[in-house]
Amino acid sequence: MLAIVSTILTTSPPSIGSRPATVTLHLRDNRAVRVRPLMRTDREQLVEGFRHLSEASRYQRFLSPTAQLSGSQLTYLTNIDHIDHFAWGVESTDGTGIAIARYVRTGPDTAEAAFTINDAFHGCGLGWRMLQALAMVAAGHGISRFEMTMLADNASMAHLAGKAGAVFEQPDGGTIRAEVDLLPAIWSDLPRAEELLRLASAAARAE
Ligand SMILES: CC(C)(COP(=O)(O)OP(=O)(O)OC[C@H]1O[C@@H](n2cnc3c(N)ncnc32)[C@H](O)[C@@H]1OP(=O)(O)O)[C@@H](O)C(=O)NCCC(=O)NCCS
């Protein structure tokens, strides 16, 4: 299964046309969302999406109070090569950015992963779908383990990581580290997996 993932990731042709292609997924409450690789040109969308996040979600994502993203943070978050640094962006059907799932390679076979979902879309299964889709792409690029840091009271993120088989450690009172082995079982029931892989591949090959 991993071999198929790698093959699709490395052989799909680059997409043609200026509008980024998306894959539509349906959440537990039946709302449709559109998923596509985040691109270097998505700086404005990132600012806009961040603006609509609650203070609590910003805090959970950046592990400290964060009123806005600095210029250097925005540069870092959009400096994406789609292989060592990859992110899925999710938008609602009206085009509003609602979620980002990102990994950044930290070693030959490890990456730090992080998730940000607009509060209005929490608890509908989007976090799990994003974790599945992100793990699949990372595994196809030779990453075998995700590391994630979360605040100790982030029960939903801890639950998601646990669902993926995480091993946890608590380096200090405030945060928890989770390590997840990226096994194909994680994304085995991800809908439209092949189409998502083709989008990820096209993004990498368009670089
Ligand atoms: C953490 C986050 C990504 C989760 O996304 P989500 O779309 O709400 O996740 P899902 O709906 O797929 O799943 C949430 C799971 O947590 C469970 N959950 C929610 N609250 C919980 C709690 N208090 N205790 C235990 N489990 C809980 C839900 O039941 C659900 O599990 P299930 O799908 O097995 O029923 C999202 O809340 C978020 O973006 N938070 C702000 C940023 C953040 O915390 N990022 C993480 C930093 S790595």
C-alpha cells in the first residue's frame, strides 16, 4: 500500500490551469469542504483564516497567546516545497479558508505535524480526515513518524493522536509530545485518497 502511495506521488503529471484543483470531502454533519495543497501564494488566505480563529484555538495551535501572524511566521508557513514541508488547506464551499494540516520534516524520516481548524468546524471529523491525508502524503515522501506538541489540556488533539496510535510523553507540566508511526492503517478508510495523492503530487511537481 505504501508503494502505491509513493508511485502516485512521484508519477502524476503537474496540473494545468491557474485555479487550484480541489477534492471535496463530506464531514460527519454532511457539510462539504474542499481540500487542496496549500501553495506559496496562499499568504493572504492564511492571514484571513487566522483572523477567523478563536483566541483559544490560536493559543492551542501556537502554544502561546498569538494575536496575529508576523511577517516571518507567514513566510515560514508558506515556504512550502510539498515534499519536506507540505500542508493541506481546506476551504468551505464559498471559498473561505477553514483548516490547515501541515508537516515539516525534522529528520530523515521524522516530521513535526500541526493542525488548525476553524472553531465552527471542530468536532465534525475534519481533524481526523486531515491527519489521515497528511500522514498518507508524508509516508509517500519517506516520513515514518509524526511528532506533535500540544498543550496538556488539548483533549481533542490528544484524542486524535491517540486514535492514530500515538505514544505520549509529557516533557513539562504544560505540554504533551505525541509520536505517531505512520502506518497505512491510519489512512485505510480515507475517502478519495487517490485523488488527494494526485493533487499532492501535482503540487510537488509544479515547484
Ligand atoms: C485539535 C483539532 C485539530 C481537532 O480537530 P477536529 O476537527 O475538532 O477533530 P475531529 O472532529 O476529527 O475529532 C475530535 C475528536 O476528539 C474527541 N474529543 C473532543 N473533545 C474531547 C474531550 N474533551 N475529551 C476526549 N475526546 C474529545 C471527539 O470525540 C473526536 O473524536 P472521534 O472522532 O473519535 O469521535 C481542532 O480542535 C483544532 O484545530 N484546535 C485548535 C488548534 C489545535 O489545537 N491544534 C493542535 C496543535 S498540534
